Amino acid sequence: MVNGKMVDLSTNIGALELRNPVMTASGTFGYGLEFEDFVDLSKLGGIVVKGTTLKPREGNSYPRMVETASGMLNCVGLQNKGVDYFCENIYPKVKDIKTNVIVNVSGSAIEDYAECARRIGELDNIPAIELNISCPNVRQGGMAFGVTCEGAASVVRAVRKAYPKTLIVKLSPNVTDIAEIARAVEAEGADAVSLINTLMGMAIDVEKRKKILSIGTGGLSGPAVKPVALRMVYQVAKAVKIPVVGLGGIMSATDAVEFLLAGASAVEIGTANFIDPAVTVKVVKGIENYLQRHGFQSVRDIIGAVE
């Protein structure tokens, strides 16, 4: 409480109302149900469920995860049972969770993105999608959609036509100018952007003289990427008018507050869930304590407040 008033933790991502700015990052929290023994899901601002594609995907062969200094590499490869399975089997189990359940949508062709988004849009209790544009475009030799303005814009344009609800676009950091990509997706109707997705990395077994991950490279996440993520969130928040969701190496409330000060309206916690499955609710409490200590009435007071 500040001056006898409760601190207001609520924030907005476009039309999406969050009770607090803490969400989970796709691929690190399953469908939320897996964490119910550790976390009161209703105390989170939102849950971004694992990546969902139009058709089922087996993912990459093992090994597809390796620990690194201050982080981890993964090349899971979007393993999932497809959007129809989600609609028929997962949605009935998650639709009554008392928070925002957001589906991360992925694809390898623009038409797949649009159709997957359309089907998710028919589910009443899913208020938003997060569009993963870091996927390889099979028609462009495997180059990720999100590494060029044209590629990013083309996906968002198609999905925007097919999907009427809140559209968050997840940006790849593996680019020269991430602010330029952010402006491109904003122009095509994105309601918000989230960043960063993982940085491309590699690990080698020196005794075997072989690459450790099955496909050679993978996405780096965890504390090692935080300074890069924080810089990119700051740049993008200055470049666009739509809300920014910050993620990348958030392990504590202090980390989360840094992203809010840099301009993020909300944050997502990913790799930290593997270390402490209750980290999200601890971060919510930590943000509240920070606001109380500094005399702020609302979390909105610190968004973009870095000097």
C-alpha cells in the first residue's frame, strides 16, 4: 500500500487487460496446467502456451537441449500436435483458467500462419495470439520470416486479415535493426510486439569434436541474453507506438523492473521457470514491493521511466 492505497499492478497490451505485467514465455510453461501444483495461475497476468502449428510437428531429433554458461541452448523445433488437437483436447482444459491464455502461433508458410490463427480466433476464451515470426520460410530457402521487413510484414498482413483479436508479434533478435522490423509489423496491424526471441548459438563437445545439438545450432536463452534483450526493448519502445512485451533472461523482480523501465508494458519469464517453477508469482510480488518502496501508485508509472 502507498498512502493507504493498494498499488495498481494492472497493465494493457492493446485491448488486452492484464491484472499484472508478468506472463510466461512460450515453450517454457507447457499449457500452464503442468505448473498448477507450483503456481496459482490466476495470479499471473497471462500464460503464453507452447508453440502451435497448423499441422502436427515431431520437432528435431535428440539431443536438442544443452546447458551453457548463464543460459541454455535449445533446438526443440516446435514439437506439437497441431492446432486441431489444441482446439479439441487442450482448449477445454485451459479455457476456464482465470488469466489470459495466449497461444503462440508458428508456421513455415504464410497460409499456414493465417489458417492456424483463424482457428484459434474461433475459441472464445483465447483473447490473443503471439505470432512467432522467427520460423524458417520454406519458400525462401529457410530464411526466417522475421529477419526482413518484407518477410515480417507479409506474415502479419495475412494473419491480421484472418484474426480479429489481440495480435502480439514476437520479434527475432537475429537482425541488424530490430526497430525497423518492429515498425514494419506495426504498420501491418500488430497490436503489440514481444521481444526478444532466442539468439542463435552453438555448443561443441571438444572430446568428441562434434556439435552437441542434433542440428548444430540452437536458440540461446537465459541470463546471458538479458543485456541484449534489454537494449532491444529500449530501442523498440522508442520506435513504435504499440505496447512492447519484454523478455530474455528475466530471473528476478529486479530484472523485470529493468524491462519495465526500458519501456516494456509487460514481461514474459521463460528459462527461469525450469530453475524455479514458482518464479513468476515471486516476480509479481517483487514488482509490487518495488513500487511500494519507491512510492509509486501504479506499475504504469515506471513504464519507460528510465532516464
